[in-house]
Amino acid sequence: MPTYYPDLLKLMRAHGCEQRPGGKGSHEKWWSPITGRVVIVPRTKSRHTANSVLKDLGIDAKF
């Protein structure tokens, strides 16, 4: 099963998102300059979860 996490990180960084301190286990906190919100991002293998994270961050892209 492919993992979408490396590609998700590239897209988030390309749109100016910044990692914030905190998070638990395999989850990280990321701040989006588009929405001004902090979103919890799991290290996901699921395309659907990766697309949901992009939507929450306000990034208009899909896998």
C-alpha cells in the first residue's frame, strides 16, 4: 500500500504551512496561513485521510 505522507508534506510546505510543537505519537500539528488554523495531521497511508487534511488546511489539491 502506498503512503501519501511524503507527498502530503511537500504540498503543505509548498503552500506555506508550518509545523508547530506538539502532537502525540504519529500525529503532528501544522498551521495553515490560508485558513489561520492549526490542524492535526496523521502520518497517513490513506488517500482519503490525506485529502481530508488538505481540505482542512484550505489547500485546493487532491490525491
